[in-house]
Amino acid sequence: MAQSLHWQKSSFSGGADGNECVELAAALHTLLIRESDQPTHVIAVDQLGLVALLHHVRARGADTTG
């Protein structure tokens, strides 16, 4: 049986029309991440994958060389 997902928008997402949001949903042993303007493109990560993704995003945010 398919699991019903509850998608939650990030409080850091912007956009007045609501289509520029990062959304998260918890699934069995994974966290699902998608952009609201492309809801069929979903990234599934486990806890270690999410930690690695956040470290990478933070490092790229501090990188001013592009």
C-alpha cells in the first residue's frame, strides 16, 4: 500500500505566489525534498545524505568565487 505523504514548506522559502518553495516530507527511513514548482522531481536522502547535502550547500553559500 502506498504511503500518504505530508509535504511541508520551508519557512525560509520565498515567493508571493507560493511556487518558489522547498518542501519536505518524511518517509520510512528517508527524507524527501522537492521544489514546489517541480513537484514530480523528488530527492530522497537518509540522515547521512542530508547531513552531507547541508554541509555542501553551506560550503557553496560561503564560496564567493562561484
